[in-house]
Amino acid sequence: MEDIGLVLSAFIFGLVASSALVIGAVVGAYWTPLRPLLAAALAFASGALITALAFDLFQELFNRGGA
């Protein structure tokens, strides 16, 4: 019985997490954001991706550097 609750919980969390993609697609299909808002969102997204890449590579390069 505990396994069913765990599976159901994982399913609900996955459904909630993936719902952002569907909501974003619906909003994007029916609404065009203002250019400054779009520019700010893309600038934030690119900065977040660069930061994630830097954090991902930093530990490996730190260890290779002998520090």
C-alpha cells in the first residue's frame, strides 16, 4: 500500500511540474508579450543558463587544477 501512495505522489508532482510547459504554450499561442518584457525574460533565461553551466563546470575544473 505504501508503494501506491509513493507512485501516486510522484505522478502528481510530475504532473504539476510539467503543467508549466502546457500553460506556457497556451499563453504563448494567444498572447504576444511586449518587446521589453520579452527582452527581459530572454536576458534572464540566458543568464540563468550561463550560470548553471558555470556551476556545473566549476567543480570539475577546480579539481583538475590541483586546488
